[in-house]
Amino acid sequence: MALISLIFGVQRQHLDRRVRETVAQLSLWRERQRSRAVLAGLNDRMLRDVGIDRATAAEESEAPFWR
């Protein structure tokens, strides 16, 4: 019985880790999406303040969330 508990416990730990990793990845993608939306909304003065030109901002804003 202990062996079965050990096996299922390891599997559960693996599943828990995979769930945490998946949630972390989804959070990262959402943050990228938000950041890129903010970047797209910056005016030229704001972009100069952060050292980015309009073309670079547009390129980054249009990048897919998974990159």
C-alpha cells in the first residue's frame, strides 16, 4: 500500500508542478499582452523618454504574445 501511495504521490506532485508551470506561463503571456498594449498607446514623447522609436514600438506591439 505504501508503494501505491508513493507512486500516486509522485504523480500528484508532478501534476501540481505542471499546473503551477502552466499558470505561470499563462500569466507571463497575459503580462506581455498588457505591456504591449500600453506600449502601443504611448505617444512619441513618451517613447523618446524610454528610448524607443515608433517603428520599434510598433514591431514589439504587434509581436505574438507567446514571443
